[in-house]
Amino acid sequence: MTDSARHPNIVVMYADDLGFGDVSCYGATALDTPNIDRLASEGLMFYQGYATAATCTPSRYSLLTGSYSWRNERAHILPGDAPLIIDPGTATLPSVLKEAGYTTGVVGKWHLGIGEGNQNWNEPLPLTPLDIGFDDSYIMAATNDRVPCVYLDGRDVVGLDPSDPIEVEYDRNKPFPGLPTGKDNPELLKMMFHHGHDMSIVNGVSRIGYMRGGDAALWVDEDMADVFLEKAVSFVEKNKDGPFFLYYAFHQPHVPRLPHPRFVGSTGLGPRGDAIAEMDWCVGEMLDALERCGLKEDTIVVFSSDNGPVLNDGYYDEAVELCGDHRPAGPLRGGKYSMYDGGTRVPFIVSWPGAVETGESDALVSQVDFFASFAALAGVSPDAGPDSVDVLDALLGQSDTGRAEIVLEGVQAKTVLRQGDWVFIPPHQGPPVNTNVNIETGNSPVPQLYNLSGDIGQIENVASIYPDVAERMADRLREIRSG
């Protein structure tokens, strides 16, 4: 173990489906995010900071492993009963930091699988975050729109009554007899589904997947932010003598958007805007906790999002109708599920008072780089994280230079290459628009090449004007994919 006396604490606060234009310090005018703005004012805002993928599971996988998700064929959007996709023994960000003396914890959304498959939710669960480097874990198994709708504390379902065991089924042709579903019993819903969320009803909302039993353990969506915040703050207080690493993964503004009543109507943008306001409040509460514990100057705080924004992602919650002039992706094209920049270019803020230069940065950085960068900060050199680059100087504001290139993923391992100001999208089959969510996918039968220095919205495809650049980048992307 290396000497941990000088190591800062690290807190990564990770939003879910928050867009580049959803934060007021990044230009949003219809939404006010004073606590995220406060973090930005005390740190460094990156304008070219990326998640590795346009969907949740792949980005989370990359953040924790330092590896592009398409290298693992299991790293796609997972059902709620999926097995853990990070094998025990794999070097992860928490396991590497543990080598340097850190206590590690995760609170919130997980969505990287639990157990070995076909797990029994009524017994202590094998293969949880505790098996890949985390000392403490308080999570939901997948997402708030998927069953099982329960919290997991370590290896156990919280509040489970042994006489009411949980059963979970993801074959949509095998509903549990006699239990209502969104499809058959819409009169029981307090939020109507739009697509793909018409199975078991929990807390008046139909979900993806069927669930029976565990009534005493079921979460209440409106209380979820408070539950996770209490656990995250408790972890900080318990480990204030540090160093610690906390991965605090918000569920907002992922669907179903059911913020606590004290936030309902706070934005005028409906449940999605109100959920963002609730999340911003959580950010402020965490910052206050760090300050209260005397840890502000001893803690690196990162705020980012797993992918870009989406309005209608499966429920009728007026996100589209009330959006008005608000642009969740800001000037970027696309959003969640998209190969365009709106899918992966996200808010990206790093603060460490007294150590991080305050201001703005155009350095090209990615969440996959946390692995190598924070390992270097902690004084360990893992032989892992094949795609992670040590960009610590850029993250601390000591250099304007970040990565030279990065591979980005839309969905189904469809990839894009960014080099400098160039973005190359190879031909991909599939529809140009995901009609369920009304977002451009980036699919096209022809190569696409954009220069972001003068075309941040990726409007003009210049592949035919610069065929040599397109060919060079196509070759490089194939080289990386085959490596």
C-alpha cells in the first residue's frame, strides 16, 4: 500500500440522462441549477468532456474499468436481472484506489448487473459492487424504470419480509398470473407509459419487467433522492478521516421522473425539469456535507452525466410539451442513443479548491480517463484500463492538452472517432431517427465527417471535401477496434 497521507478524497457525482444544455452554467436559461453552478465557480468547467457512450450501462462500465465498453460484449443496456458484467479480479477504479489506502463506496444507480444470473433476491447476493472494489454499497439493482424496485444494501435487499419472497421475470410473455400490469390495467397508473414500460406496476407506475412479492421492500420513487442522499452523506461522515472514494450515481433525470413533492412545479418544465432541480439540490447538500466535515479543500469533486438528454423516454410526463425554448443538448446535435455529440458530450466539472485552476477548459477529456488519472494521483500504476489516459494535468487545469483522440459509442457498439476537432462517423445501418424518442441516431449509408471548430452542431458533412481525412480516420478507428 502506498502512503495515503497526502491523497485527496474523490467524489464523483454522476447524473443520469442530463444534457450539455440542461445546466445553467453551460447556458441553460429555462433551468436554474445554482448548486452545480456553485461547483463550477469553484472549479473547472470542461466544454469538451465526454462520456464514452450514449447510453447508461456502457458509460458506467468505462468509468469504472478504464476500458471502452464495446470491448465487452455484455456491456449494453441491461435488464434488471442481468449478471454482473465486471468480473471479480478485474482492476477497477475503486479497487485501484483501495491499493492506495482509500475506503470506497457506491450509492445510487448501478446498472452493471448483480449476481451470476437467475439470482435469488431473497438470499445474500453473490457478485455485487463489493466484489469489484467497493467497501460499501447502497444501490438500486438497475434503473428506476426496471424491476426489481428495491434497494440493495451490500448483498441484501433492504426491508425484505422473508414470508413475502421476491420473484422477477423479464420474459414479457410470462407475466405473473393475477398481478396487474400497465398494459392490462392502465386505470391503476398515476403516470401513463408511452413505449416499453407496460409491465409490473410499482408505486402507480408500470415498469420494464415483471415482479411479484417483496411488498415491504418496494421503494417509493418520490423518496428516492432523499434515501440515496442520506446514504451518500453518511458515507462521507463515517469516512471523513479519509481518504475515501465515493461514486454517487443519481437517478435523475432518468424516467420515471417522480421528484419529491417539494420539488414538483419548481421549474415550469414538468417532471423532467423538477427532477433536475431535485438533483441540483442533492449536489448542494453533498457540497455542504463536505464543507461541514472540513473536507472541502481535501476533496476532488467531479460532476458529469452518463450520456446526453432525452425527453420522452417511455412515459407521458409532458417533457416534450413543456420544453418550450429549452434545448437539453444545447448547441449539440442528437441526444441519448445518438452517435452525434449530443449523445456523449456532457456537463463535466472538476473542483478541488486550492489545487484545481478555476475557469473553463477546451481540453478533450473523457470519463474513461478517471481510471488512469486518479490512479496516478494516488501513486499507483495498474497494468489495466487499456483505454484510459492519464490526463490529470488537464483535469487539474494545469494543462490545456487532454486526449489526442477518443472513440465514442452510440448504441449496439456502433462507434465514432474524434481526433482534435474532427469527428468521423463511419457508415452504419439502421434508421436515421429513433422514432420512439425522436432523436437522430447518426446512422447513414455514407461516411460522415464534421469539423467541430466551426460546426459544433454537426450540420455540414465534409467527408466528400476532405476524403483523405475521412479515410485516415476510418483506418484509425478500425485499428483501435481490432486492438
